[in-house]
Amino acid sequence: MSEEKLKPIIRVVSTDIKGDKKLADALRKIKGIGMCYANAVCSAAGIDKNRKAGSLSDDEVKRLEAAIKKPLDHNLPSWMVNRRKDMETGEDMHILTSDLTFIQSNDIKLLQSVKCNIGLRHAWRLPVRGQRTQSNFRKNKGKVSIANKRKVMKH
């Protein structure tokens, strides 16, 4: 297709995508889709990942949305989805956009209510995955001036 017929913006999974970018790169603007998942979804939908996003027809956009929303129905492996063995349903699913933020915050609140170590460290605003804290994570500790550091070191 010529560049004059490119749509400037297409709408995929309730997100606006620039039409002048390659499809795999443009899909990464949707929250919950990374490079690996974008490539896999393009191949599952049967669309070239190097095509411009604005050159897609309405039928191709529908196929792409179906592959993004239900990847397991399009023969993508279960390790590729971002929510495996959901606590409530036990299903493998891929969560996108604002649902991803909502579910992540609910998971953290659940861990905090159970008083799990991970939940407590989230509440204390400390690193969760075992990183050292002596020299890193200054933003969580607050601003400390050099004069205060000297006072602490003397005692």
C-alpha cells in the first residue's frame, strides 16, 4: 500500500496506535504487550510484523485484537501470557491496559492483608526481590544531606 493511504491512527484494544510505525513496534504502546508478545501475536494473526500499522484493514485489526485478547486460542504457549494460574479462576490469561494496573494493585493489597513478607516490604516501600539497600533505593529513604551523614558516622 502507498504511504498516502496509511491511516494516521488505528485503534487496537481501546488504545490509539500511530499508523506510521511498524506493527510490532506500535503494539508495544499497549500496556501489557512487550516485544516478544507483539511478534508472537503478529505471527498468530498471520500479519507481517514489519508492515506499517496504518495499512491494516478492519478485518486484520479484528484478527489482531482476537489474537491479543485470547492468545491461547491462537496456539501461543501458556508461558507467554502475563497471568498464569490466576488465584481466583485458576486459568491462564493475558491482561492488558488498565486491568493490568488494577489487578496488580489488588494482588499487592492481598499480600499486605495476609502480612506476607512481600506484602510487608511493599508497605514499607523497600525492595521486594532481595536487593541490597545500603547504597541503593535512595528515593524510598528520603533525602539525606551530607551533614546528616557525618553526624550518623561519628556516633
